[in-house]
Amino acid sequence: MPNLIEELQAKQPRALARAISLAENDPIGSAELFSQLHPLQKSFKIGFTGPPGSGKSTLIRDLLVRACRQNLRVGVIAVDPSSPFSGGALLGDRLRMNLAGFDPEQVFIRSLSARGHLGGLSPGTILSLHLLEYYGFDWILLETVGVGQAEVDIMYLADLVSVI
Ligand SMILES: Nc1nc2c(ncn2[C@@H]2O[C@H](COP(=O)(O)OP(=O)(O)O)[C@@H](O)[C@H]2O)c(=O)[nH]1
Ligand SMILES: [Mg+2]
């Protein structure tokens, strides 16, 4: 995977998307690979948690609009409950946010599956946050469905937690 690391170092958005897929599909195998990437700066990480339908994605979209006006670069990870049919993430959040037409150079949005880790954040999600920080976003926004342990995990990872 030396190419992937080089492309990440060159800040190619497609490499970031591929790296997150790898982190999600093989968190144990990719943890060592990605541990060689050391973020040069700290991103301001905000966690959004609360029950489904409480308005987390809507608030995140409004924050994205404000961040873009201030020329901030923002990475978003939305952890959706696993679909009982495909095991993948539900598309709703990403679609709703993408429809707002953000500049892909400035805003990166990714839905991840909870993969049965409803009791907290999955290793793939934690690795993905590390990748976004390495990539150099000013803000990282993380949306999770509030189910107890996820709020506890998010408190350790985020600089600010918003319960909606
Ligand atoms: N009236 C009202 N509706 C809202 C507000 N925020 C979100 N909604 C609506 O509530 C629904 C669920 O919002 P969403 O952001 O998808 O919730 P999430 O599941 O927590 O991400 C959507 O139909 C939104 O349009 C709000 O502040 N006021
Ligand atoms: Mg949502």
C-alpha cells in the first residue's frame, strides 16, 4: 500500500476516500499502516449525538454552510445504524448533506456503517477520524446515533460534544 500513503501525503481526496474504506473493511490490518501518518495540526472535533430524527444532520449541514463562508475545511463522518439488508450505511445523511452542493475541495462527507458496534464507536470510525485529522481539516464533525456507549466514546475523542 505504499501508493495509498503517498497519495494521502499528496492530499488527494480520492485517496482519503479509499483509505477510509480500507479502515472500515480491515481496521486491524490498516491500523499499523495508518499509524505512520502523523497529523501536523490538530483538528477541532465536534461530536453530535442524540436519538434518530432529532436534527443532528440538519444542524451539521447548517454548520457546514457557516464553515464554508469562513473558508474552513471540514470533514464529516456520519455513523448510521447498519442496514439490516446490506450491512452498509444508509444513504440518507450523505444525500441530504451532498444536495446542499458543497465544494468537494472544502468539504468531505462520508457515511460509515455502525457494523453492529451500536454500543460505541467502531475501530474503523476511530481510524477514520485519525485519517481526517491527518488530512488537515480545520473541523471534523462526527454524527452518531445516541445509544449510550457511543456518547461515552465520543467524549474521549471530541473537543466538544453536542447532544441533540
Ligand atoms: N421543526 C424543525 N424540524 C427540524 C429541525 N431540525 C431538523 N428538523 C427536521 O427533522 C427531521 C430529522 O432531521 P435530521 O437532521 O435528519 O435528524 P437526525 O436523524 O438527528 O440526523 C428532518 O425532517 C428535518 O427537516 C428543527 O430545528 N426544527
Ligand atoms: Mg442524521
